[in-house]
Amino acid sequence: MDARQNPYAPGAGTPPPELAGRDEIIERAAVALDRIRAGKAAQSVVLYGLRGVGKTVLLNRIRLDAEARGFATVRIEAPEERSLPALLAPALRTALFRLRRIDAVKDGINRAMNALAGFARGLKVKYADIELGLDIDPEGGLADSGDLDTDLADLITVVAEAAAERDTAVIIFIDELQYVPQDQLAALIMALHVANQAQLPVTMVAAGLPQLIGSMGRAKSYAERLFEFIPIDRLDDQSARAALCLPAQREKVEFTDEATRFVLSQSGGYPYFLQEWGKHSWNVADNSPIDGEDARRATDEALADLDASFFRVRFDRLTPAEKTYMRAMAELGPGPHRSGDIADALGRKVTAVGPIRNALIAKGMIYSPAHGDTAFTVPLFDEFMRRIMPGPSATARPPTS
């Protein structure tokens, strides 16, 4: 069929043509934000789950809905190599300029700008990656001590006060929160806690991998009371069918029941993979309806695309020792697996491979769903590892199509 009319949209955070099965989560977040703006108590929201479940899509949808309802939003993606202050400073600067356009007369916005200038200046030496252009003199003694815990709490407070003057709230959206170092994560949690205690209109909506829950608990023991942790998982059967079939139906194309069942089985109900299989099923089909044979032929194309991009970009970040560890995991199946079983598969002691495991957790490749257990953060990665490496101790080689 005509690829120009193909409705599917696999991509990193790309909105799917049908955001199925997520309405209840979107509404929960909207209620929390409205309560914060109204001066009522509400927890910050943290979405967590594996790769490919649509966390970034949800985060962006909640943000766009908030912006449409007049909230001041701050958008951040936390890469591994940047500090939280370096990410926050320019994002808050943008939000403050937007607030200034609402009402330039009130004083709160100017004080917040002064605090931001002091924050950037005070922490520039400690976090050398801070780059912020502000033609504003800082206010002495406000968010400029050089201590992140104190300064971030001061900065978030005055930014929230400026938002309150304008009858709105500041919402900090952070994707990949698991990459924020624990000491900086602790400072952020404390700053939100201080603002929460003062009933100021500021909150956070964040997304990250499952290990984020443990990281936040270790950073601050009260994190479980300050945040609502919402698991994002694969779609149930009804929602997965809607995500796959409704976009095609809008183009007057149908999937047979056999094709639908096959795609749902191969994709595991993961939103990203549904988009891949939908895209390739459309492209290989000659006409409607897309049948089981089309879906089976599409599998080779879908896996080739995933191997070349979604999986490969993560594989290429690994050291040889990390690849060998993950190949041993893959030999045991999708998981989770006991860490001792992985070590046994490698012929080594648990203590000897512990540093490799820790490095893979830090890179967001694996996580520990329970004490002593290890699982992939990327669905279907065990199958990819078996395709790309012929054996647990073999040298990695490029995938073949």
C-alpha cells in the first residue's frame, strides 16, 4: 500500500496516531496540577517503566495539556553528562520570561530573575557546565551560596512565588530522571518538599526507568510521600488492538483478526513496537485487509529496523565486558534472573561481576526489580542479544538483516 498514507509513527517520544489506554493516567496528572494551582495539596507525579512503553509520549501529552490550560512549564531531558543545575537554569529562564509577558509590573518575577542569576553564578564553579546569559544583577544572599541544597530550594521558592502572583503554577517536566546524580536528585526533592510545605504552586512531573524509585528513596527517605509513582506498562489487549487498528481504519484499511493477534503477540503489547509492526505491516501489504501473511512478512522488516536503531544504539554504548554480561542474561531468557545465575553462566563469582552489573544499571540497560534480581530495561533485548552475538562469550558482531 501507499507508504505516503502510512499512519504509524515509531520514534523516540513521537506521538502515536492513537494514544490508547492512557486516559486515566492523563486525568490523574491533570487533577494533581489543577489542585497545585488552586493551592491544594497534591503529590508530584513520577511515571516509571521500561523502554518502549510510551513514558516520554505521556510526559509530553501532559505538558502540552498543561500549557493549553495556562500553566508555566519547564521542560528538561536529563542526559548522563549534564548536571541538574545546568539543565534547570536555562529552562527556568525561559519560563520566567513567559511569566513576565503575563504581567511585567509585579515584583515577584524580577526577584526570581535575580535569584536565577545568583543561582547560576554561585554554582558555576562547582558545576562547570552551567552556561546562562542573563543581563541581570543577582540579589545578594538569595540562591547564591554555592550550596545546591540551599540554593535550589531558594530558587524554586521564588519562582513559585512569581507564578502565584500571576494565578498560575510552575510545572517542572523532567524526562530520564534516573540519570540525575543522587546528590542532585536529593537537592531537587528537598526543594520541592520546601515548596510543598509552604503550599506554593510548583510541582514536578517526571519520567524514568524502574530503578528511579529506589534512587529517589535513597536520596530522601520521604520521597514516597512527596511523589505519586505511576507504573507505565505494556498495553492491555483492548488498548493494544486500538493502538494498532484504529489508525489504519481512519485510512479505510483493516487488519484481519489473525494479523492483529500475530502483531500483538510479536510486539508484546509495547506501544513502540506496535508502531513498528503497524508501519511495516502496512508497507508490505498489497491491499486491505492486512492479513496474517502480511504481518509475518512485516516481522523481518520490523526486527531489522529495531536491530539497526532502537536496540543497536543501546548496544553500542556498552563495553565488551558489559556486552558479555548481557549476552549471558539473554541466554537465560527475558528475565528477571537471579544475579547468581548470571554469574554462574559467566563462570565467575557474583562479587567479581558486581561492578559490571552496577555500570549497566547506571547506563539504564538493566534494573533490579527485587533484591538479587536483574532484568532488562529494554523489552525483547534478550532476543536481540542472541541475534547479534552468537554465544555468551563471543565477540559482538553487527546484526544481519
